[in-house]
Amino acid sequence: MNDTDAKKTSDEQHAVSRRNKHPLKKSAGETAPGRVRGGLALIFATLALIACGYIWYTVLYQNADLFSMDVVSALDRIESDSNQKQELLANAEKDIKALKETQDTLHAALEKVNTDLARNRLEWALTETEQLLVIANNRLQLARDTHSALAALRAADQQLHLLASPKLLPVRRELAREISLLESLDKLDIGGITLRLATLADTVERLPLATDTRLHEFEPGKARAEQGGPQVAAADTGWRQTARSLWQDILSLVRIRNDMESQRPLLPPEQQYFLRENLRLMLYGAQQALLQGSIPTYQQNLKSAQRLIKDYFDLNSQSVISTQSELGNLQGMRIVTDLPDITASLTTLRRLSGRKAEP
């Protein structure tokens, strides 16, 4: 055991002596990196000093007004401006919020209006169709105007076609039937006939009476006597002239007529006015009867007017002949007395839409 300890002690001493032999080499190796680090530090410090000097020069000479500024006042102004901007921003946010609320209100109102329109569109269309059907019935039954009634029925059918509702198909079926019935009728221009009757009534005052014709029949002989008088007076003198004048007077007093028909007595002037007014009333009565659909009364008034013209007016006058011909044409027209019933479509529409008939 002692030999071992002695051996370890000798080894340690040998190592210490080895380290002591090279002390300068180790210190030289350790100082070289330290110098490099020191040089770099010096370089960086120099650069930092140069940068600080440049910044100082820039601030001191190029922006010298920065030192003369009232920083506190500038900060106060900045803070005041910031507060104003914040107030403006708050007011803008309030306005935006109010506008958004108004927009929401308007949007809700528009939605309500659209909903009401969509809900009432069918009601409006049905009401319009009902009015068209009422107009068609009134024009046909009261005025016997098939043209206007047919136009109203077609307009009502077009309105129902635009609705395209299967519920209203029975109404369209009735409308198709009624339109077919009106189209099958003879196209009679009631308005044109009434205007023709009114024109005839206006021309009554210009029709010549038979009284005027009879009175003027003697005028040609009188004229011939007046024309021959001077010539005879120039040719004949004395008793011949007296005899010829007496003979002309006798011829003017007596006239022989060969008329086979009986002649009515001449009307006095005060009754001629009532004759023309009666004829005019006959024509207006025929016009009114036609509008009311009373065809027998219409025919009877035309016959009475023709009889008055035949009895009291000059049948040889061209105006009287034209009036008689026009009355004959009007009397010979075929006028439908029984008009078709077109109330089925109106009744069906009111039943399907739950509407009540108007009183």
C-alpha cells in the first residue's frame, strides 16, 4: 500500500513540474482573442459616436425650429384636435345609427306595402272584372248596344286570363259562351240608325207641303196670260181684245183634274206648323223606342211618319221621295227583339269571389 501511494505522489509532482515548464505559451494564447474583441468594440463605439454626431447635426442645424417649439402647447392642440375628432366620430356614429334605423323602418314599410299589394291584387282585379261585366249587361239590356257589350266581355276575359287562377275557370267558360252568343247576332248599328232618324227629323222643316204645290199650279197659266196679254193687245183691238180677256178669265176659274186618288183638303197656314211637329215627334219617338228595345213601337212610329208624308207632303218633290225611301229602308231592317242573357258570368264571378250583388 505504501508503494502505491508513493507512486501516485511522484506522478502528481511530475505533472506539476510539466505545467510549470510552459507558463508563457498559455498566457499568449489566451490574450489574442481578447484583443480582437476589444478592437471590434472600439470600432462599434466609434461608429455609434459618428451616428450620434450626425443625428445631433441634423437636429441642431437642419431642424433648428424643433428647439423653439412649444411642445406642451403642441401636445395640447393635438389633444384638443383629437377630442374634436372623437366628438365628430361619435356624432357620425349616431347619424349612421339613426340612418340605419330609418332605413330599417322604410324597409319594413316597403315590405308591408308589397305584402298588401300582393294580397289585394286579386281583389282589385276581381273588382275591375265585375265592373266590366256590369257595364256589358247595362249596354246590352238598356241601350241594346251589342258592340260595347261584346267589347266589355272581351276585356273581362282578358283580365281573368292575366290572373291565371284555376278557381276562375268557370267564369271564363261562361264568358266564352256569352261572347259566342253576341258574335252570332246580326251586327246592327243602333247608334247609326238613331243618327239617321235624327237627321230626318231635322229635314222635316224643309219638306214641301202638298198645299204649296196646289197653290202654285195656277201660276204658270197666269204667267202665260200675262206674257200673251201685251202681244194680243198689240195685235187685236176693240171687241176682240175684250172677248179674249173674258175667255182667259173663264179658263182660270175652271180647271178639270184627272187625279184618280182623293185629295185631302188644304191645310190652313196655322195648322202646317203642327203637322211638321207631329212628323218630327214621330221620328223622335221611333228613335226612343229603338233605344229602349220596343221594336213594335219603333215600327208603328215609322209607319205613321210615312202616312203623314204621303197625305200632306208633295210626293213629286225629290226631298220627299228621299225621305220616304229612307223611312222604308229603316222599316225594312231586321232588328233582333230578343237579346241573349249574359248575366251568368257575373253571377258566377260573384259566387266564387264571395261578393254580394249590388242593389
